[in-house]
Amino acid sequence: MASRWLIVADDLTGAADCAIAFARQGRASAVTWGDIVDAPDHELAVLAFDAASRGLSAEAAADRHAEVLTRLAEPGRILFKKIDSTLRGQPAAETTAALACIRARSSPAFGVLAPAFPATGRATIEGRILVGGQPLESTEVWRLDHSYRNADLVDMLASAGLRGEKLGLAAVRDASLKSTLASLAGEGDVIAVCDAETDHDLQRIAEASLNLSSGTFFIGSAGLGHALARIETGRDAAPLSTPPRASGTLLVLGSLADASRAAASALAATGNVAHVLVQPQTLLEPNGDGRAALAAEVRKHLSDGCDVLLEIASREHLDLALGARLAHSLAATLQDVAPAIGALAATGGETAAAILSRFGVHGICLVDEIEPGVALGLTLGRLSVPIATKAGAFGDRHSLVRICERLRAVRTRGSFT
């Protein structure tokens, strides 16, 4: 039987890359954000919500999630607390809010935590995150942004007063996994921290825990989302189409991750896009002449049918605290460009959310996955165009090339198939 789901994430790309797992199985799925009182997609089988809490303190992130869950966690929806596969943001505090929500409606509450995403090189061994086989603590993404002293998941949970119990690979691959999980679920107010290094491991976890108890909820990345979605039966998504467009695709790169910068370089090298490099200072300066010139340049390229790669130039010592200011300034700069956009791609959840909100977009109807972690859909609201979203650290050198090619095909043919 097909279930109804609520996915709550701390950023837009995370909400989309998890919900797309269900869309690929034929479930009607959308991601939304902002005004959750009048969110238009409450009746969908799979509703993903961007709580926009990645940059908040632990207390503020927990409060934000508690508010979202109070309004959206309807009876009959299974809760999936989407977390970043590299533990950015405040996953422990947000999980506390999720557990409290479940406990209030169905005691005892039991969480299944499996953040591995093997398709993007993320694994969990002995309760610790590995990226490309290396400890998370030794990676660039941890150096740029981390909230915890280490990547041990039980320690992470303990920082928010939560109890975690590790289930190693041997336990995950044992025939008694379901009974082990059932025993923990009976204790209540505990999180099972599950190792996984393959999609098959995640599938075992999903099959052993789905419908285990009314108080069971899930914490993880899109890897676990795909495993759960594959169990579901029934297809309720209507075919989606869009008018053909002659205007070009706008690809916006707001992430500082090396993977995204390498992908931008590869796309620019094809010669098939206009590469527009904007300096952070242009977006931060009080004088708007530079921003007006930027908007005019981008608009002309798009109106001429040319795809545009817009990249915020990287600086070695750029203050990460400026990220929100840069994203919102760029969104304001591009607001008048919206009518000239034939399709849109955004790398980095904060950048994507800022731009889409400024364009009058309130959600994305999800259709397909271009590659692991890259969601394809159609924007909902004042601007309706094909869109792809990607987390900054996902993908390889040619990810943006593939995204650009897929969006060009969709916008010129007017079909997602």
C-alpha cells in the first residue's frame, strides 16, 4: 500500500533530492517553502518542505522545525527528517523536534537514522560518516562548514540530549534486523544509528523498519529516501508538460564547494554557454550600477536563446557569513530577468531558495532525477519553467554539462520525457 509522506529538510536542494526519490516511483511529489499556512500542495502523496534552517543556531533550528511540524505533520503521513549527508546545519536539534512531534501523537517515538548516500560516495561505518572512503572530518566540506566536534552520529545525537544506539554492518546485514529494530522501537525515545555502505544495505534498513510501529520516523539523506520509495506501490502522479521555449537556460552557481567549481569550469570550457563571472563585491556594494549591468547582460544572452552560466566568483577567504547576503542580492538583481528565462538550474540550496522566492515561485512539482542528487521539475507560481536543483558538494566534473543538456532538451521540446 502506498503511504503519504512529509519530508522536512533544512534547505531547498535537500528537500528536492529526497522527494524526487518518490516522484521517480510515480508518486505525486512537490517541494514547497515559505508560507506554510497556505501551502498549495497539502493533498499530494509526498510533500517536502524546506524549513530554511541550515544557517540557524541549534535552538532556532529546533524551534523552526517544531513550528513546521505542528502545521504540516498530519495524521497518516510518515515523517522523514531529511538531514545533510555531511552533517551540515543542526540535524541533532532538528531531530529532537521531530521526536517530540512523534511522541506527542504516538508514544513511544522511534527514529531510524541512516544518512548514507552511496550513489554520491557517502557511507556510514561504525556510526561515523565517510565521504569517498575518507573520514568526513578530513574533507573540504567539513573544513568549510561543520556544527559538531566529530562525525560520530551517536555523539552528534547526544549533543542534543538524544539517545542513539549503533547498528553496525553485521547487524544491518543479519536476518534478525527487523526484530532488533522492533526491540528498540518498543523502548521508545531512541534513535537506531544504522551503518550502510551500499544501496542494498539501505534497502534492508527500509524494509525492516517501514510500518514497524506507528511511532517510527526516519532521519537520513536521499539514499534512504530512495530505499523507502522503492517499497511503495501505486502511481498517482499525472504526466507533466511545459510549452517549448526559445529563451536560454540560466544556470546559477552559488556554492563554494570544489565539486561545483570544477563542474562550472567544465561547462564553460564547452563553449556552449555564456559564462558570466560576478564578483562578490558587485553584489555587496551600495551602488547598484554593477548589478544593473549584470542583469542587462544576462537578459540579453537569454533572450537571444543562449544558455548562461552565472557564477559568483570564489575567494579563498570569503566569509561564509556573507552567503545569505550574496544570495539575496543576486536574487534581487535577477528579478527583472525572470521573463527571459527558458529554464533554470541552481546549485546551492540557499541560492536556489532566494532566487525562486524573488521570482514569485512557491514550489516545485518534481518529475525526474537527472543524476543522483539532482532533481528535475517544474516551478509553481508566477514563473513556470523547467528547473534542476543540486547541492553544491554533489556531482562530478561533468554534472553541469549534463544538467544543461537535459534542460535544453526539455525547454526546446516542451517535454520532460
